[in-house]
Amino acid sequence: MKILVCIKQVPDMESKFKVNATGNWFDETDLAWRMNEYDEYAVEQAVQLKEQIAEAELTVLCIGPERVKETMKKALAMGCDRGFHIADNESHLKDPFAIASLIAGYAQEQSFDLIFTGMQSQDRGSAQVGVLTAEILGIPSLTTLVEFSYADGTINAKRELEGGTKAKVSCSTPALVTCQLGLNTPRYPTLPNIMKAKKKELISTSVAELNPPAVLIDTLQVSPPEKKGGGLILEGDPAELADQLIKILKEKTTALA
């Protein structure tokens, strides 16, 4: 069985973000980088499946500049067998269709039985790459999975729907699944596995060699949320606070109209 897991390197969400000089993305200066959180669940589930099926081969794929290899090494230390890096210094300018097309082109060539992705990325949050990849490949996709099992070529899973509702779904491979938070508990790479990862195959190829499609959607502008007025702190005894609150509600809202 051949398994592919797709990951993305994103800035640590605790970083201080600034818009770049061109205004279409964030400034990457002084940012810390990590694996997209949703993708950690995808890697863990893929590794668990590899451990379940002795003859399974697991490849991790990542698109981006040279620095993404460090994130790929974490996936290798978690249990992936090999890595395929698509070197692209402008991956942040590509829309979901362009990214999905690159993944699908590689996946079709390798004939993977099952593809894992995160539900969405933490930086762009489109939640489109996984389903677009499946559509291009002509295979079914199961999205927002919170439970997963596999046996005899069939996937049985639970999807998270609106309002916390769950839906039981099933399909045969080949297929693609996108992973939601809470699907599992991603393992922490041990030091021996980190050392082993350094010896695992990590192939890098230029994005130009894969004939990337034209971008369909351009990001024109990125901006921080508009600042709103600060909160109002009331002080005094309970009776005074009640009078102040009623006055504010009458003057500034329609709650007591």
C-alpha cells in the first residue's frame, strides 16, 4: 500500500505579524516556523496506518522554499519513510487550485492508494487544497475527519459537521481524507527517531520541472483587522453600577428601547 501525506510549513501563530512591502502577504522576517497543526493530525494518522499495514510505504510531500525541509524532517521523525519536496520560493502566491494541481500531478505519477491532508492551513485557511486534489485525481474525498479506521481496502470514518454533529461515512480506496483537530494525538518525535530521519530519503525538485498551472486567483491585499473601540470599565457600588449600565444601554444601544 502506498500512502501520501501532504503538509505545509506555516508561521507560529504566536508570532507578531506585519504585512510585507508589496501588501499581498505577511513579512517573513523574524518569524518562527512550524508544521501546520491540522497536518500534524494527518501525519499521525498516516503513520498509524503504516504501522497497521506492514508492507505500507509512506511519503511526505511539502511545497515551499528550502526552509520547509526542517518541517519535513519532523514528519520523517514521526514515522514517514521518505520525503518529496517541491522547491518553490513563491508558493505563498499560488492559489489552492495551483497547489492541488502540483500535488495531484505527483500523486498520479506515483499511484498512491490513500492521501492524507490537514483540513485547512492555519495561514490561508481555504480548506480547498485537499478536495481539489481529489477532484483532479478523480477519487473520492472524506473531509473533516475526527475518527478513522481502515480494513480490506475500505475506509470507515466520522466527519465533524456543523454544531458538533458527526456523520458516519465509508468509501473504498484510492481516496483522499482531510483531518480535523482531535482525530488523534500526534506523537512527539524521539531523539533516536530524529537521528534516523536525517538518513531518510528527501528528494527535492524545482516547481518549474512540474509544469505548474497558471494561478487563477491573485491575492491583491492583506491587512490586519480594523481596530475597534476599547471596552468601558465601570466602577462604584452595585447600585451605582446598575444605574450607569442602564444609562449606557439606553443611550448607546436599543436593548432597552
